[in-house]
Amino acid sequence: MQARLWLLLAAQLAALHGSLVLQQTPASLMVQTNQTVTLSCKTETSPSNTRIYWLRQRQALSANSHYEFLAYGVSVNKTVYGKEVEQEKLTVLGNSPRSLLKLQSVKPADSGVYFCMIVGVPNLIFGKGTQLSVVDVLPTSPQPTRKTSSPKKKVCRFPNPVTRKGLSCTPLIIGLLVAAVLILLVSLGVAIHLRCLQRRARLRLLKQFYK
């Protein structure tokens, strides 16, 4: 019990300070429910017999953040688990210089930040953490928007007005015009001649009447 409290207290004091000594991968991971997740932690400068501990933080990092001690590997076939950890779901493979944390059949409740840690001299050394998000349905990546080519507006062009050309005065047309004028003159002359004959006839009739 005291060892667990010591680990939790140490995590709260030192988790904000990532170390280059522990290389933790991946930095973030989003998976679907019931998938299997494997997290890696590698130490470079620590002795080969150094234990690598795994912790989990469910809430956002704050002064009241709660850290859970999950497990650490003692040997190939032996793992020490924290309190209330589902042992059939969590497995630690290897130890120093590389430790793997394997989570099976993950649920949304398993989401959080997972840290690996070693006990250094004189301080605790933490990895930078892996943000694990477990969702029922993975978000789909938005499709790139394609520019739709708008239909070109058809410009209605009216035809240029045709220049009307005047009738050409051909000899035939001139002849017809002259013939029409002559006919009018002849008709007029005949009408005048008949009018004169009528007047003469009236005058003769009047002379005979007054004799």
C-alpha cells in the first residue's frame, strides 16, 4: 500500500517533466472499441536491470489528477499488477531496456494518458506519455473539396443587321416607269378630249333650244 501511494505521489510531482531518457511511442493513438493496443517505452541510459513501471492518468492533467499504477514486468513470465487492474486485459512484455504494454479489447473507459516511469537516482524519470482515445466509431477524414466548374454562360449574340441596299435602277424598271407615265398621260388626254366633246354637245343642244 505504501509503495502504491509513493508511486502515485511521485507521478503527480514529476509527470509534467518529460525526459529524453525514456522514449515513449506513440505520442497519441485513436482506436476503435475491442481493438488491441501496444505501447512502447525504451530506456537508453539506465542499467539493464532497471524496472519500467506503467501508469495511467484518466483525467486532464491538473493538481487533482489521479494516476493509476498499472503494472511492471519482473521477468518474462511474471508481471506485478496494480490494484483493481484487469490482468486478463493488460500484459507487460519485456522490461529494460524496452517494455511493451499490451491492452486487449479496449473500451472507451480505457481512454487516458499512459506513462512509463523508471526510478532514477535521485529522481523519478517519466516518459512523455501516450494519449489513448478509444471510440466506438472512428471519425472519417473529410474528403477534399473539388471545385465544380460552373457552366459557362452562353452569350447570345445577335447577328449584325444586314445593310439594305436600294433597288438598282435597271433599264427594265426604267422602261416600266416610263410606260406607266405614258399610260397615265394618254388616259388623261382621252379624259380631257371626252370632256371637251361633252361640253360642245351641250352647247349645241342649248343653241338649238333657244332658237
